[in-house]
Amino acid sequence: MNVIPIESKQIGYVEYDIERSCMIAHFTTGEVRVYPVSWEEYSVLCASSNKYDCFVRMTGGHTVRPAPDLSYRRGADRT
């Protein structure tokens, strides 16, 4: 997964899940939202000089999907 920080008080970071073709946004509150975006759209976000504004523009028209189970990753982080 490709992880990038978002300079925002609300959003900690986003990552792209290639297998599911979605962007996963991790909010500072602990909430996780999944947005169906293409790799090309995500690449625009990665290259943007203002990632927060780009994120808001990208996600404004997308339907949020349920967050995937990320518990397998938390277990891997404990090593």
C-alpha cells in the first residue's frame, strides 16, 4: 500500500489499496473511510502541493464504502 500524510487536523493519512481499487482515509479521530478512486486519481493526490484541498475535491462526489478489516495489519505492527 502507498501511504501519504495529509497535512490536516482532521485527516492523519491516506493509503491506496491496489487490490480493492480504493483509497483508505485514516482520520485523527480513529475513523476510517474508504473511497472508490482510481490509481490515476490517487496519483494526482500524491503529486499535489496541497493534499488536503485535493483530497476534499476528490472525495466530494464519491460514495463512502465500509472500511475493510485492517486488523491483520495491526498485528503485524507489534513485532
